[in-house]
Amino acid sequence: VYLKKIDAYGFKSFAHKVTVEFDAGITGIVGPNGSGKSNITDAIKWVLGEQSAKKLRGQKMQDVIFSGTKTKKPLNYAEVTLFLDNSSGALNIDDNELIVSRRLYRNGDSEYLLNKEPARLKDVIDLFMDSGLGKDAFSIISQGKVDEVLNAKAIDRRVYVEEVAGVLKYKKKKEQSSDKLNKTIDNLNRVNDILSELE
Ligand code: ATP
């Protein structure tokens, strides 16, 4: 899977629609401090489902919406779209291209789109999990990440290996199933309580 293009509008410092195209190979983004280089990687993480405002260097999620400058008014929503090439078939979908969008309004309304169809956050996360492209995967290595991996405790480092090996998806599914099982046991206990009251 490779990232072909990003469209961003109203995301952080991008007050106008910005398109960044990536050719195969390495793309370098250069610019002065504060010019918005990291905002581009934030935008990618955001579309891939990042839920932590802090990890996007903000206080609350609405901080990703363009907040205005001396000459420009704040905007009402932020929207980022990633165009991915899936001709290798690495993502579990039929199409050769995947278009993922996320939009967030100031009032907190938010939506995800997969190939222009409304989708849930879970659909986005499931699609990218184990593809090596998830928001926490190694496709985005920000400043400090290399140190973090090198200095991580063995148990934390194992999570990285599990993501790369594709185990994480099954671990998550196992957790979800065991949650469901626990809820069902609770329900069963409640039913038994009621039954014994009735007897
Ligand atoms: P450095 O090289 O210092 O890391 P950078 O090029 O990576 O800089 P970013 O951190 O991506 O720069 O961009 C920071 C800029 O984005 C700041 O000028 C900040 O004011 C602006 N910015 C962040 N959030 C918003 C927002 N919601 N509305 C408007 N501008 C924003």
C-alpha cells in the first residue's frame, strides 16, 4: 500500500485546501520551523483514527480545526482525505485505490468515509490494523520515536513486534470476544437471580 496523495482543508494551519502528492520512493518535506511540516503527519494519523488530541499536539480534538490568524477567520470544520494505492492487494478490499476521509465540526460532529461511503471508526481501524499503516505503525516515525523504541521495556517492545507480525488483530478480537462473554455471564447471573426470586 502506498500513500499517493493527501487533501487537507481546515486542518491545523491549512486554512485553504492543500494537496500533497507523493511519488513512489522517498519524499522530503522541507520548510522553516512552524511552517506545518509536522501538521502533515498529524493529518495522516488523524485520518487513520487517532483519538488522542495530545498525540496530535493539542488539548482537545477540536484544536485540529483551523483556528484563524490575524487575517483569516477560523473555520468551522477540518477535513482530511488520504488516497492510497492498493494494487498490491495488501488491504483487504476489492478496489485498487482506497480513499479514506475524516471530518470534524466544531460542534463535535464527526464522520469517517471509506471510498466515499460513511464508515465507523472501527471499520477504519480494522482495515489498517496489521497492514503496517495503522496510526501507531512504523509508517509514521516522528521525532523521538526511535529513542522510544530503543528505550522501551521488553514488554512494550513486544507490542511493536506483534503489530509487524500481524498478531495484534487477533489479540484485539480475543479481547472483544472475552468482553462479550463477560457481559453474557453477567446477564446470565441476573436471569438466575430473577429465577431464584420467582421460585
Ligand atoms: P518544526 O520544524 O518547528 O517542528 P513544523 O514545520 O513541523 O515545525 P508544525 O508543528 O507542523 O510545524 O506547525 C505548527 C504551526 O501550525 C504553528 O504555526 C501553529 O500555529 C499552527 N497551527 C496548529 N494548529 C492550528 C490551528 N488549529 N489553527 C491554525 N494554526 C494552527
